[in-house]
Amino acid sequence: MRAPDPTPPVEATSSRDSGLAADGTAELTIVVPCFNEAANIGPLVAALDQALAGLSWEVIFVDDDSPDRSWELAKRLAAADARVRCVRRIGRRGLSSAVIEGVLASASPFIAVMDGDLQHDEARLPAMLAAVRGGADIALASRFAAGGDASGLSAAWRHRLSAGGIELASRLLPVRLTDPMSGFFLLRRELFDQVAPRLAGRGFKILLDVILSAPRRLRVVELPATFRARMSGQSKLDVLVLVQFVAMLADKATGGLLPMRFIAFAAVGALGILIDLAVVAVGRRVGLAFDTAQVVATLVAMVANFWLNNAITYRDSRLSGPQLWRGLALFMLVCGVGAAANVGIAQSLYRSHSGWTPASAAGAAIGVVWNYAVSATLVWRSR
């Protein structure tokens, strides 16, 4: 069913009276990654129109094929207003990759990135633009700088999550920032073009990716900003965002030797080993033979690994609906080979008096290696 249109019809404008230059170009492009933000797109365009009066600007909504048809509303606005553009992505998901695609689709000398939920204060954009024009590499809207306000992070767990991320980032960043987790910033497009080939492109914290990928120490100016309460829709921030964030920091800290995907997969695999060991322990306590307990543990660990990888490792291309169940069936089928090796090696070591703990760990490790080899190519392959 089509979502109701939350905005009134928009009168068509020409590029001459739309805020664009006479040749149709803009000095500033605002890239807005969005997912299920239909109720906020119209109000955001209206707010930008007011905040950027007198400036030459455009906004690019990069929508990950939202079920609420946010992309349809954005395209309808684009048909009436030359300053509005929309990129609809199908089969891909993720804030960082959406920002990268949006920036690379622009030609403006200055780029701003902000969320589509109306929590970022668009009135700060002119001051941010002035700071970069004045020599800053990046202008960052900070919730925690003097005069800033983070009250929009209403839940206590979101404050703790943000504080934890800031503490982690501060240990690796070459510059000291009060709000490195901010998703509201402005920079020159040439700087983004320079770092684009080095970006991990995963997770939600594209600003950190940009700063850590730069070949030199960047001059970042922080401007105080108010983080407003969300008026409509649901927040995408959850604990998995912090997991992806930690993986991205590890990626950068190792110079890309341990990519984010591998780190996340390895973490899930380690948890799978613990699950395997726990199930074997429980099975032995209730009287199951080791062989039987190991088979049950292997199946449980495989299912757990699939669900966790779908939620964390392959979050940007996670399976849902019928594809989820087909993916689980394929994962179980293909990984049955790894499971057979898991059980066989574990049984062999157990019978050689190695003890059930090292035997189960060795068998589970074989299963993890096999799962990693097949996951990207068969289960979560790009669509």
C-alpha cells in the first residue's frame, strides 16, 4: 500500500529562481542519506529553503529503497524543484555508502552531510560554509561544544552509546573533537574526492572514516549545534552501530590489513565458538553422548552465526522476508560440509584424549573458516 503523501503539492520552479546558478549548478550540495523518512522529506526541503536563502544550493536524497516510499516523494519534489535530486538504491543499504554515492554524484565545490530526520539544525549550514570558505578542511556541527545541545538524544542508553563512541574515537583520531560521532558536517568536495578511494564505506560514522582516511592532519572547526528531538519515524541508532564503529576503527588502525567485514565476521565466529562450547557443556550435563552433543552444538552455532552475520557483518545487504529463509537454508546446506569437518575433527581429537573443550574448539574453528569462505560468494552475494 502506498504511504500517504505528507506534503502539499509543490509549485514548479525554474533554475533561475530556484536558488541555483544561471547554469543550473549549486555552490553547496547537501547529501541526505535516508530510509523510511517520508514524513520528514518535505519539511526538510522547506527548512533548507529558509535557512539557505541567498545561497546557491541543492539537496540530494540517497534513499535505500524505503518501504514507506520516501524515494517516491523525493522524486516528486525533484520534478517540481530543480534544487532537489534523488538517488534510489536497490539491493544496497548503509549510511556511509549512501553518503559516498551522493557526494560522488554532485559537482558542487562544497558538500554538507546531514540526516533526514530533522534532528540536525539546518540553520547552522551558513556558518559551517563560512568556516570552510575561511580555510577549515571540515566544519563540524557539535552537540557537545560550548553552546551545543544534545537533548535530542532522549534515551539514556543513547547518551551512553554516544559517550562510549566518543571515548573510543578520541584514542585514534589525529585531532581532538568534542563530537566525533556527529553525522552533520561540511567540507570541500575536492577533499572528499581525495579520500574516497580509501574509505571503508561501511557503518554509520562516515565523518570518522573521512578524517582517518585523509593523508594529512585535517583542520576541523567545531560549531555548537542543537540536536533536536525526532518528530517522526524511528531512530536507526542501536548497539550494532557501535559494533560496526569499533570494526571501522580497527580497520583504520591496522591500515586496512583487517577489513571491517573480516573483523565483524571473526567476532561473530568467536561468539559462535562460545555458543558451540556452551551447548556441548549443557548436553554433557544432561547426559548426551559427546558425539550427539557436538552435532547439536554445531547446528545451533551455525544458525546463530547466520543470524548474527545477517544483522552485523552483512547489515548493509542483509536478507529479509523470503530471501532470509532461502539464505538460511543455503547457509545450512553449504556449511554442512564445514559442519561435517567440524564434527569429524572434534570427535577425532576427543577420542585421542584431548578433552572435549579443545576438541570442540578445534572443530568449531574449522566451521568458522568454511562459513567465511562461502558467505560472501553464495549467501550474501551482491544483488
